[in-house]
Amino acid sequence: MDQSLSSGRGHMSVLNCFPPSVGRDIVVAVLKPLGATLGNPNNHSLLHTDRQVKWTMEVLCYGLTLPLDGDTVKLCVDVYTDWLMALVSPKDSIPPPINREPNLYVQKILRHLYSLFLARSDQVSPVYLSLCQQVLCAVRLLARESTVMSRDTWETLLHFLLRINHAMLAPPTAAAVGVSDLSMAVHFEVLLLSCSRCFPSHSLWQMCRQMLSGWRHQPVVVDQWNRVVAALTSRLLLLTFGPSFPEFKVPDEDAALIPADLDDDRVPQTWFRFLHMFSHPVVVGSTPSSQEEVSRGGRNQLPKIFFRAMRGVSTLVDAFLGVSVVNKEPTELLLPNTGLTTRIHFRDRLPSLGVAVTKSPFRDLLPSYGFSRPRSGSAPPTPVNVLSLPSAPPSTTSPPMHRRLKPAHVSKATGKPTMSSSSHPPSSPPPLCSSPRPSPSPLRCDVDSLLHLFGCWLFDAALINRDSGLFG
């Protein structure tokens, strides 16, 4: 990977050595004839040698850092997004050296385009947002349609998307709000495409997980993560349990995120990597950016983000159990350690998931038919052995022994849960969810498998208190 991307800064043009007025005049003079050749694929490029192209790219790189008070930055973006298409459909208007070695030059172009996304005073203007969207759309088209991208180019492209997302989402508040949704969507889509065509390296997955942990205070991150993981889970369940298992439906636009050419053998590995990319949802408020957001008055966002993450996880658990529940009434929930209540309509469709569920975000995250803890010293889950089918469906005449959790009370005085001494539900307060819960599918995986996958998240979420920093 290029040092300019790994260090978090863009490529420095040679024109940075000169006074700003000199660099600006050179950029304007060079862009005028270059811009005249755009839009007509029959025009021949003015540049014919490697030296000419590399010198011109130094000028364009500097031009991307100029203010947006004219067409200079727009023309730089227009030229570079046009040249990126050398990996899709070469044409005469693209310089011959780029057509001959498109992977090498596209990598250089991406390193230069990163400068556009660095913090600047005019990054909230409509012109800036439009230019960012133009680059992201070109990158998505490149990943979708190119058939000649090398591994180095895939890695550079993924690092480019990681860095621009970090620049926009790591601060306490997203500066480029209008483009952050598209940026995260393109990042995950390109990552999925790479899984089907050139599986990312282990180091890139590690970097992705590490950097994403610094963006979890942004709602768009958990929303996009929920979409992708749900779509991958739908595909995984079909491959693992077959068509007789209850279908986990997701919206068509989410299902389309999974590449049609993603090999069945790579689906479990891809699913496992994406599932753990978000890391532990309970610690969503423990990152420095999240704590800074709290100090600036963004406290209300963190409980919502935590709830969205855990609601997505509970939906995945239901999918593995073959359970789909519909609640007809809203639930009034006492938020821990706050003394406040909020009415939550669990009957509503989950954003971009397409599955209606009934859940208490804490107690009902655990399967209602009982649970058993993983055996001490058991091996951690792996993408290939994390699921196991039961040897035979459970008998319908003699139900298995259950170990049920005792219902919990929440004291309004202390805000802490207390356990009932009786095994029967108390008469007051009423249960969070009154609708009966359907039985899981007999074809489901065993409970130990689910606990290996989600147990830590579910137990920690059920026991969350003021130490988490979310509600206290």
C-alpha cells in the first residue's frame, strides 16, 4: 500500500513547493485544453508519453486541493474520473500510457483523489458534495464492471475507501452528511465485490475492523452494517440448511448487494468477516470519538445506535432459529439508569431488513426455550465449523427439559434490575412483550453454536449498566 494512504495524508504534488499563485496559474493553464477533450471519445489525447502523463498528474493532484470558487477542482475530478475508466473501456481520449498500463495509473489516480476528501473549509458546500458523489460513483462503476483489475489495484481501491470514510466519519459529527451514506454503501459494496473476485488480505480485514470501530458513533455505519450482514445471513442460511428451512427475507435491493458470482465456498468466510467487523456492539460508546460526541451534546445518538445494533443482532438470532414474530402493540420500555420510558413499535419493519420481530432489547434477546453455556475451553468459532445441525429433529411427544431465565424487575428508585424469587411472572409490572413466541424450527442449529456466535453480545447487552457509558 502507498505510504500517502497509510499515513492518512494525500499525495503531495511538486507544485506545493511553489507559491500558491504559481501553482494555481499552472493548473488553470493546463486544465483548459484538457477539459476541451472530455466528453468526446473520438478525440485523441494531447498526452503521449509516460513523462507527459506523470507531469500532468502532478498538476491535477495540486488542483484537487484548491478552493471551489471556480471550475478548477471540478475539471480535475472530471479528468481523473474519465481516466479511471481505462480499466473498464479504453478509448482514444485517454492517454495511451494509461491505456497500456491501466492498473498502475489507476492506483496513482486513487492516491491523488484521496486529497479531495481531506478536511477543508468548503466541504459542506453543494459543489463539494457533488464532486465527492461523482468520485464515489466512478469508483463503484470501476469495481462493478472492470474485469482486468489486479490484486494491487483492488487493495489500493479498498484502502482508498477506508481512508475517505475515516476522514468523513471518524470526527464526532460527520462533516459531509450528504455523502456519508453513499460513501459507506460504496465501501461495503466494493468490499463484497472484492470477496467474489479477489478476496481481501488478512491485513486489510484487520485494518477495516480497526478503523470501523472508530466510526460506530455514526448512525449510518450501523445501518449499512445491518443491511449487509442481513443479506449475507439470508444467503448463508439457504446454503447451510437448504430450502426447507424458514426463509429469511430481506429487501430486493439488499439482496442485490451480494454479488451473483460470489462462490458458495466463500459465503461463510465473507459472512463471518462482516459479522465481526462491527466488533462488540455493547462498547459502541467507548471509542474516543464517541466520548467526544457525548461531551459535545450528541449523547442521545449513542443509545439509538446501540439499540439499532442489538436489534439487528437479535434479528440474526431469530433467523438462525427460524423464528419470525409479529407484535401488534407497542412496548413501553424503561431505559436502564434513567428513570425514563420510551414507546417502541416493534411491529415496524426493521430499516433495510424486511423482517418484523417482537423483542425486548435486553431480556428477550435470549432464546425463550432455554439456553446452555458453551463448554469451558471450547474452541472459538470459525467460518467453516461455526454451525452444526442437530442429529435428529426434537420429538413432538416429549418436549426437552428447559432452563428458563427468571423474569427481571427494574426498580424505578435505583434503576437496577432485580431477580424475582419466584419462577412465575409477577403481576406487576406487565411483561415487555405480551405476544406468544413461536417455536423455533426443528432444523435449526444447536444452541451452543448460537452462543459461540452471539452469546457474549447478548449477555453483555442484557446486563448493560451505567458503566457502559450509553445510558448512565
